[in-house]
Amino acid sequence: MTKTELRRYCRESGHCTRLSKNRIMLHQDDIEKLILWVRERNAGAAEQEAKHDPFA
């Protein structure tokens, strides 16, 4: 995961503490929550792709 992706995921999920405009802080529990959020997000995208049939 790149720094840009990490910042974007933190902003989308809300699992971080804002220090200033471009700085965030993550606690250990924030990291665990963020990992679970990313896994759930990716699982939902995979299910949608499986249901999509371009020939239907």
C-alpha cells in the first residue's frame, strides 16, 4: 500500500486521528480497524464483479 492509498483509505474510513492538514496519526487499534475495513471493501468489490455478467 502506498502512502497516498493509506491517506485516502484513512479519510474514507475515518479510522485515524488528524494532526494537521496533511498529517494523520494511527494507533494500533486504528491499524487493525483499517485492515478489516480494506478487506471488507475488497470483498464487496469481488462479489459485485462475480455477479456482473457482461453477456447477460
